[in-house]
Amino acid sequence: MDYQAFIDEQIAAIRDAVGDGTAINALSGGVDSSVVTVLGHRALSERLKTVFIDTALMRQGEPERVAATFAEM
């Protein structure tokens, strides 16, 4: 499968599931939650509300890097 087609399908699925509403997701900084956050932001823009979850198990400085990476979204 073409990766761009997969991305487009997931964005469409998120838009369909949320409709005109607002979605909330949790971001831990791991691969899974980071991908969900990026796809959700592409699908919903300002209608996605992301909550960063600092698990206290991250490396020193990692919570700040994760927060800074996703701050623009």
C-alpha cells in the first residue's frame, strides 16, 4: 500500500468519526501517540485538543522536547 494513501485514509476516517465535533487525545511522546497526534491535527486542526501526559518515566529533558515539538499544533 502507498503510505500517502494510508495517511489520507486515516485523516478521512478521523474527520468522519469526529464530524463537526471536537476530539481530545493524550500525547505521551511515544511513537503511537505522536502519530495519532499528527494525524489528528492534520484532520481536525484546532478541533483537536491534545493533552500531554508526563509519565515521569522519560529521560531528563524529554518532556520539554516533546512539548516543544508539538506546541505549534
